Amino acid sequence: MDKEKYQDDDLLEVFDIKDRIAINKDKIISQESNERFLNSIMDNYFLDNDNIIFLQEHGYAIFYFDDNESCICGSNKKYQDCHKKLLKSQGENYITYAEALNNDQDYNEYLNINKILIDNISQAYINTAKCNFLDCDRMVIKTSLVDDKKWLTSIKVNYIDTKLTIGNDFFINKVDKILECNSFCLEHNDVLKKMNNWKSSFFLSSAFTLQRNTIIFNFALSEFENKFNSIKSDGYKALMIYHLRKLKQEFKSSLLQIERIRNAWKTNDFSDFKLHNWKIDKVKNQNFQCSDFFYPQIMPENFETVNSVNNPLTNIYNGFVFNEFIDHEIMSTFVWHKDDDKITKFMNQWIQKIKTDNEVRHFISNVCLILSNVILFDENYYSKLTKDEQILNSALSKFRFETPKMGQEYIKMKFFAGFDSGNDLF
Ligand SMILES: [Zn+2]
Ligand SMILES: [Zn+2]
């Protein structure tokens, strides 16, 4: 991957969504009600595939690329001079991810067709990636993010296999390949692993997230280039663009984080990062592990949006949580960058809101379980939960769906009702 070309801060233009609305001439409802309708949809927490298809088919062409927009690939060319020209017509109907979700046969076919592509992209990444540590240009080595203990995780080996159905248990045995990190050279990998503090953990997680996002984004871009013209329905085309935009934002946000932490490491000055610690004593057991980014959605006091699941056009804000178990205590460290106003506000509101030890336990549990990507459960602990508890944990851990499928209204309500009074994993 050519890192330089992605470092342009102007990679993604944040623009006014309303500018993107093309309304059908024969629409009966007035401009004013159109606007109200659109605003209410975009304010809604979750925009599912039906909403997007509906909007697209009724003339709300929010999810297309503008000819003069800088290309989605980050080449700094205009879209019309870059990927628009590269789009291929294959004269066949291609099943999109969103369509494939409708039945198992199509879904398996989708995975089979694309597994080869994602494997190739992953291998190309591994073969060419340079160490992410400072200015090191040695080749990366393969390492695992987690220790040898038996853990369960909801992450799958195949990055593109993200089909999850509410009512199922998503947690599977951690195999090394799932949390394989190819981001540092041998020497720097050792440096980071031996330190075992939030700084090294933050760096490892950032690098792992960047690796995943690079591979997934490159896959999506390739799928777009090769298959887009074979997709018949405008609605499914809109979904593909929606997805690509969201991936681009995630990619951009992980690049930003790794840049920030690399710079802090260079000068040994982490003062641009803000920190908040919570300590919990008399921990029942070390039944789960999480040192990962978290992606808040809503402020707890004024319900302002932090990250919108709906809007793939705005920046993504994340913080980092690091749990350290020492004897029967846990020290939980929350880290975020001072420039991320929304995370600062989110954390400040929670710090004000949390008054008791129990609330701290629930808050940390829920940040790990609901707002983070990588949570690991101890196998023994997890096997003793009831089936219902396993299913609820599964649903909560994938609450922040990457794909606009499955209206999770029930889970959403559970989330807001129980965020600081629900889960105590300690
Ligand atoms: Zn392009
Ligand atoms: Zn290195």
C-alpha cells in the first residue's frame, strides 16, 4: 500500500448532505416535507438497507459519487478521471453482499467468489507492509495480538464474513489467525510487547486496526471497480457506495490514530492524549480482555451524536480503552486525543455522571462489550453462562453493525436503558 498517498488530510471532503439530494420531478410531497423527511431519517440512529434503497429509489441520491469529488481511492484525482473510468462491465449479474444476506446459498457463493480476492489482498499487504514504528522501514513479521490463554471472540477469520443473526451466539474459539497482526518488524514488535502498558497496547491496536481496515477497504474498492456495473438495482448500488464511504472513513480514522501515536512516540511526548483512569478492586475473575478502540454513538447527558451510524460522510471519532489486571484489581485506562472534541465531551459527561463503583464497572464492561471491536471472553467463564446470556452478549458486542442490515431496535433500546446499569463482567 502506498501510505504517502493516503496521508492527504483532504482525502475525504465532508460536505452537506442536502447538497446531494436530487429529488424526482414527479414527487408529490413539497420541498419542505422532503427536507423534514430526510432530516428525520438522517437523525435516526440506524439507517438500514431498506431505508437506503427507499431513499435511492425515490430520488434521494445521497449515495452516489459526484464527478468532481476526489476519488474514493485516495488518488487525489477527480472521480470522473479515476474510478468512474475504471468501472468494468461484465455482462453478468453480480450478487452484492446486501443481496447475499437474504439466503445462505447466495451468501456462501458470495464468500467463495470473494475469498480468493481478499486472500490475495491480505497476502499483498503482508508482502509489502513496512514496520509502523517511527521511521523504521524493515519488513513486518506475523504476530498475535493476544496471549496463549483460551479466549473466545466474535471476530471471524475471513474479514468479509460478517453475517450475524440476532438470536445466535457469535463467540467462537480464538485461533491465532483471527488476531494476527502484521504491523511491526521483529525488533519493534518485541519492544512493544515487553512494555505492556497502554502506550504499547494503543500502538499495537492502532496498527492492527489499520491493517484490517486497509485490507477491507482495498477489497471493497476492488469489488466496486470490478462488479459495480454488473449490479442491476440502483438500490443495491447505493448500498455498495454507502458501504465504501463508511469503510473509507474507518480507514482514514485509523490512519490518523497511527500517525498521532507515532509522532508522540518520536518525541516521547504524549501530552496531546488525554487520560482517565478508573480502578476497580476485588475483581471476581479475569474473565475478559479488551484493549481496543471504542466508538461512542451518543452522549449520555444531552444525547448529542458522537458517531452517526447513518452518515458515512462525517469523521469517525474513537477513544482507546486498556484494562490491566493486577492481582484482584483492574485498572482501566481511557485514552483519547485532545483534538477529538466529541470524545472529550463524551468522556467528560460520563465522568460527571458516574458516581459509584458499580456504575464504573458497568461503564467499563459496556464500553468493552458494546463499543469496541475486539473483546475476548475467557473460555471457562463463557461456557458457564446460560444460552440466553451468551446470545445477549453476542448481540451487544455486535451492536455497532458494520453493514446496514438488520434493524436492531430491541438491542438499541437495551443499550440506552442499560449502558450504566446493565453489564458487570468483572
Ligand atoms: Zn480512484
Ligand atoms: Zn521496526
